[in-house]
Amino acid sequence: MISELQIKAGCRNETTFLKHSYFTRPFKLADVSEKGATVLHLVMMSASPGILDGDDYEITVELAEGTHVHLYTQSYQRIFNMQKGAKQQIRIDMGAGSSFCYLPHPSVPHEQSVFEGYNRINLGMDCRLIWGEIITCGRKLSGEVFRCRLFQSITEVYREEKLLFKDVTVLQPQQIPADVTGQWEQYTHQAALYWHDESRDMTAMADIINDLLSHEKDIAGGVSQTASGALLLRILGQGGEQLYNIFKMVARLAEEERML
């Protein structure tokens, strides 16, 4: 089933508002912005228990110049047992001076699931972006660890058609076991967060994040700087909730540092 979600944000008197939205089953969209807030807070909801065999999700977000949007998910994204597989495409178009924060709940690929995701983000000038992704081993508490057939996620960030960043994650346990040296080893969850903000001293921000990580238990992680000056945070851990909470701490840091 092809499902669509479209979001367009506009700006009026320095306040971001939902200019247009369109969605088909199973998507729903909720505006949870506080009264008087200048930032638009949206929750992407689904009436489905998760991604099913044959699903094809197409999500587009268009931010006008000077708009500021936080997009949240409703819950963990379960990817069910499949014969053929499912796909998801997300496209974000950001106008000049806009900011976007997207930190979804962890994805949970079930046994025999097949999922291919592609994310394309087009940045305007002076944009600020936080983009996160957390992948779990599956239903860990049920003993289902690394039994998906394929989980693939590709994220590309462009500005004026120039590629600034590309990240490819492939989890294919039957071909390459995840628990071997050089892969996930003893960990069962992986998180990646991309932070782009050319108005900040990102080297100093990297030091702050590394200090934040040093206080967390049972994880391995670090921060690197891309060629364009953005930060990439990678973490391996044992629980999705811990990694998600770290993401939220980084997002709060960005807010304190005048990002969003």
C-alpha cells in the first residue's frame, strides 16, 4: 500500500505555522505546539501497528524561509515479518534560515523483515538541522535478536545539488553477522545523529557532547566532524530508550545554543 504524508510550514510574524498538510492511511498528523510558541511542533502518527509487507511510505516536508519545525514520532516503529519487503522515502526541502529537528523513536526490525529507507534533505543557506536514527536488533526481550533479512537506510544531505553528507546503514545478519568484530559486536542497538549548524562553533559542541557521553553507562560512542563542518554522533548500546534520551539531551543542548 502506498501511503503519503505531506507537510508544508509557513512563517507569519516570525511564527511558524502549518500551511498545508495531506495524508493517507495509515498516517495522521497532530499539531502539539503550545499557544504563542514560535516553533511548530508536529507529531507524525500511524493507525497501523507498524510497517507491513508491501508498504511504500512517501513523506515530504517543505519548510519556507525562516520557519522552525520539530517533527516527532508516536512510538517505536515496528517492521513486521515480510515476503517481499517495504520501502520508505523521506524528502525534506528547507528554505533559507529554516531549522528542522527530527528524532524518531527506534526502529524494530522483526524476524524475516525487509526494509529499505531513503532520506534526502535539501538545505538552503543558513539552515540548522538535527536528524537522528536509532536501529534495534529486533524484539530483544522476546529473544529475537538480529533475525531480520535486510534493514537498509540511506541518508543524503545536499545544498544547491552538492552532496554534503551521505550515510549508509545496512543490517543483513544472514550475510554479515552483527555480533562479530568490526560490526555491532556485543551491542544490540545503534544510533546516529547528524547536526548541521554553520553559525555555531561545532568543535566546541563536539567536546560538550563527548563529555555528555562519558557519563553514560554501557555504551560506546563518539563524535566526528564532516567535511562541511557538521557533527556526526554515533552510539552503540543495549537499549533504545537510553539512546533516545541521549538524542533528546543533544536536542536540548542545541536549543540552549540558539539552534531551534
